[in-house]
Amino acid sequence: MKMNVLRLGLLWAMMAGVGSVWGQTVAGWEMNGLSSYGPSPFSATSSNTNINVGGLIRGSGIATTGGAASNAWGGTGFETTSTSLSDAIANNEFVTFTVQPKLDYVVSLSGFAAYNIRRSSTGPTTGQWQYSTDGTNFTDIGSNITWGATTTSAGNAQSAIDLSGISALQNVPHTTTITFRIVTWGATMTTGTWYINNFQSGNDFILTASSVLPIQLASFTGKPL
């Protein structure tokens, strides 16, 4: 019995060491201090040590010309002919980043924390979150989002996004790279702008996980001592 207790204690210590905690940060981006639309790719400000995180990347249809808002990451040059999701995808008007567990780890994603979108009066009005597990075929996450009418630095508050019910994003092994994509459309002038905005202290754009575990600890069933 003492040996079983010892083994159980060691197991819990190992699990604590890899951060088996609900809502832990996978990646976070701080927008404060950015200028000129921010870099692309824009590396995460912080990330889980057991996850490879790709930076935020502007699609080729998003430009960085003209004046830009400070403390925000985004772009301009959105086509006025992009009036639907399919139009925006065809015009490469989207933002992407990737998440991949490191060797022998699995991740279960829980969601994106509440975030903030800033846009100009002629910038994109609508967006759609998507994910892919092969980098080619994308699936919608929820329905279209209307970004909001505020065009000042205060931006438009966006609700948190729950990923816990998406089976393809649970227990993801290191052999799979998840690509997230935000597609945006509805600009009325090509000079319109769109940004992920700074709105709080610390990271402004945050992806969380319910667990990040070594493969051997991804599934555990206790037995009576």
C-alpha cells in the first residue's frame, strides 16, 4: 500500500510539473507598443514551453501602407469586392497562426479569451473564425461576427470563444499542426483598416488549453490502493 501511495504521489508531481491546469495559456500576444501595423509574422509574447506556436501572419491580401494606429496589429488594403466569406478567402484577406504540441505531448484546447477588434469606419465589418488540422481544409468556429461600430482606440469588445466542444481540437498529438484563421470582409474603401487591439494590461490575444500533457499521462485511470 505504501508503494502505491508513493507511485500515486510521483504521478501527481509529474502532472503538476507539466502544467495540467484548466485554462493555462498556450500563447498570448501583447499589442501595446506596436506601430506600423506590427510585424508579420508576429511571434507570441508568451507561450507554453511544450507547444510550438507560429506567429500571427497577414494574408497576402492585407497591406501595410499608409498611416497605422498604434498599439494594435493588423492591416489595410481590403478589397471592397470582398462581401462574403468566400470572397475574402479568395482575396487572401485573413490572419493565421499555428499551434503544434512538441514531441510526445498532446494538447486539448479550451478557447480564446475575450479580445478586442479595432477598425476604421471604412474597414472590414464582419469576420469568421476557422481552424484546420491539415493546413488546407478549414472548418468554421461558430458563426460570422459583426466587429462593431466603434472606430476609436477603445475598439470593440469581442466575446471569448469556446473550443472545448470541438473534438478535433482535443488530445491533439505532436504529429498534428493546428492552423487558426480569422477571415474578415466588408470594407467599403481599400484604405479601411482592421486590427487586433490593445485593450488591457498584459497579453491582449490569448489562446488557452485545458491540458498539455506527455503522451503517457494524457489518459489516466486510477485504481483502488
